[in-house]
Amino acid sequence: MSKVKKNVYDILRGGFLTDESSFKNWRILIFVVILLLVMIYSSHSADAKVVRISQLNKEIRELRAEDIDTSTRLMRMKLESNIRDKVKQKGLSPAKTPPRKIKVTYNKE
């Protein structure tokens, strides 16, 4: 068996974990596993943040629509014709004569 085939066979069989210098291999393997776990955790965390951002964007769109609807209703309520109708129901009517200015003068004596 050639040296390359023997090394590949040794790796597939797991011989690098049972050798005399396997402690060094175990440390590297544990380090790689920890790095993989951190990578998986960070990707799941990023996915959760993307989902949360999309939910917040949807909520923002709904709140903007509600704000526009509310401001439209308020503008309609502020119209002079609507105010006249509501005041007319209470028995009030617009003044027949226009308002006059009252001037106050002070005499320094």
C-alpha cells in the first residue's frame, strides 16, 4: 500500500485520534467543533434578527396607514361644513353681523 493510501485509510479509520500524539489532534478537533457551534449559533441569531426586522417593518407600514387614516378623518372633522352641522344640532348658528374690533386707548394723565 502506498503512503498516500495508508494516510487516507488512517484518517478514515480515525487513527489520528488514537495515536501517541492524539492529544494535540483532540485539542484542534475540539477547537474546530467549538468554532462550528459558534458559527451555527450566529447564523441562527442573524436569521432571527431578519425575521424580527421584517415583522417590525410590517408593523410600521400598518401604523403609517392607521396614522394617514386618522389624520384624514380629523381633517374631514375640521371642515367648516361639518362643524356647522354639528353646531346647528345644538341650536347655534353663524353670526349675521361680522365681528368688530374693539380698540382700547390709554390716556396718560
